[in-house]
Amino acid sequence: MFRRKFIQNTSILAGGLLLPPEIFAKEQLAGFDPRAPETKIKIAVIGCGDRGKGLIHIAKQLPEEFELVAIADVLDFRIKETLQQPGLAGVKSYADYRDLLNDPQISAVFISTPLNMHFPIASDAVKAGKHVYLEKTMTYNIPETFALLELVKKHPKQTFQVGHQYRYAPIYYKVKEMIDNGYLGKVTQIESRWDRNNNWRRPIANPSLERKVNWRMYKEYSGGLMAELLSHQMDFINWAFKTHPQEIMATGGIDVYKDGRETYDNVQVMFRYKGMIGNFGTTLGNERDGYLFKLKGTKGTISLLVNEAIFYPEKSQKKALETVDGVTGATKIVWDKNGGIPIQTDLPAKDGTYYSLKDFHKSILEKKQPDSNVITGATTAFCVHLANKALYGQQIERWEPKYNLTP
């Protein structure tokens, strides 16, 4: 049965991505001509730190989809840094995002501010009639999550997307297809890490700016490592397995950098899903593993990097795989030196944000909610907030029925 199933679906490993092609090929964008002026979306970016600049950089790669007309940030030097980028002549700048939202030419905003400002800015943007691309994690706490859900539901004509870009990365989409097609069998263990060996700080010229620049270190502004790093992998598991955790246990501490920070620099959280355990951890004191993401099933393991993935079949499945040719029967499956099969895609290995912004554009034109939307963003926000409650409260947190959302 496995061999027959594998032969039927072998193109999943060899190429043949099954993603909705309209997300990726602009010539197939629902019949729209992306060169037509009415399809170019005038956007503004609120929050011009590293992520905001990154969003601008990617939007510039999509000149037929987006035109940047304004930016906003509370820090003057962020505005200056951003406007020094090539190609931003004529872009307006604002110190107060509310003035930006009053600009009628702006159709959509990208929000990439400290986490504590996600809810107020996104709320004001929705009320101002703008389409919203809101960076992860969607909200700072659970009450804000419910409030934003209700607000967005009241504005169904506006597109609201959350920046969990793994839902758009070609290699991650392909891994999801492999899971759906039974390549891994019954998955029981998730091993996930995102490790670094640095203090996670940004340099500051003026000590009075410490909390505004290094907001990730302080609980008033930040969800710490859970929100900033591990939320991506949590969201992928929610999506790939159509699930959510039932119980959450966590531990951690400020174990390396005794520098006045409040958020932990060393964390480990375990999610108990139905029939599956997810281990998510990160430290700022060792970078050996770097980014590590493994999905372990009864038929095989997938090891994921940001733009790469390898399938390691269990010994019981390997013989069947070795008898199967590639897509046309002309090319044998390529095994690496460790007995794994590199997973291929037919699309360029671009940052998932590139593809997510293409979907944001498409969703605005088609007046629909994108794949990473307020419902999926809220579900992952619940995971992050419960994980932090377990971490800082030193107690087991449990999923409640009120967290079960339907479109």
C-alpha cells in the first residue's frame, strides 16, 4: 500500500508543487493584469525597525503589486535610516501613525511595531478602512485577540493578513502536502529549536531609548522569544496538522545575560496535542543547532530549514522507495550521504514573506481573506500567550473551548 501510494504521489518529492498557482504566478492572478494601474496597491509601513525595513525591501521586489507612499515611526532615526534606502524619494513620513491613517491615498498598511502596539494600531487601521498586513504575533495578550477578532469580523470587505509567512514558503507548503499524503505515517514528535549566541540587543546611542529600541527585552512591550521566534513553528504545526495544543508546559529563565532584561533568554515549552508532542525551545547562549525543525512519524522524518527540507524514511519503508523512479521513471530519487531524500520545489527559494505579500495583494483584489488571516493568527496567538503564561506562571496551561475558532 505504501509503495503504491508513493508511486502515485512521487512528484511531491521530485517537484510538482500543488500550491494554488495564483499565489505565485502573477500572470495567473485571477485574471488581473498586474501592470494595470488599478491593481497596484498604495501602501504604508508603520514601524521602521529591522522588520519594517525588510518588508519595504520585499515590497520593492513587487513593483507591479505595491507602491510605497508613506512610513511612520516614533523614532526619528528610524525614519531617516529608512528614507536613505534607494528608491524611496517622495515617500511621506510621519511620527504619529494616526496622521498616516488619515491619508486617503493609502489603501493598505504593513504593521511591524513592538508587539504591545499591534492591537491599537491594527484596530485604528481597520476602523480607518485600510487593508492590514500585521506582523506576528497578532496580539500582545488574549483579551486583545478576542477584541481584534470581533472588530475584523465587522469589516468583511477589508483584507486582514497576519505575518506567519511559513504558510506561504514553497518548501513548507510541500512538507504539508507530504503530511497530508501520508509520507510520515503517524507523527508523534515535533522537535523545534531556534538558537542564537548573542544578547539579542540593538545598539543605542542614547540610554533614554533603551526600552524603545530593545523592547523585546521588556514584558511591557514584548512576548519574548515565544512570540518573536517560536511562534513561526507553532503556527506551522497548527496549519500542517489542523490542530492546536491541549496542554502547555514551559520552563526557562534569564540564564546568560544578567543585564536588566525581563524576558527570558533561555526557554523550553512542550505542547501536548492530541496524539502528538511538540517541543519548542530557544536559547541565546548557543548557536550550534541554529534553526532546527524535525517532524517524526512512524514512516519517516522530515528535517526542515528555512528554505530546505530532507525526508528520512524509516528502515521499514526504505526498500519500497529504492524501487521507485522519479517523476517520469527516467530519473532515480537522489539520496544524500545520510540516507535522506532532499525535497524539491519548482519555485525559487525566496523568503516566505515574498509569497505572503503576493497573496496579500491577491486577497485585496479578490476581496477575500488570505490563508494567514485573523482566525489562524488568533489561534497561534493563543498558543503563544498560553505558552508565556505557563513559562512565567510556572504552571500547566490548558486549551479552553473558547479558543476554538471557526471562519
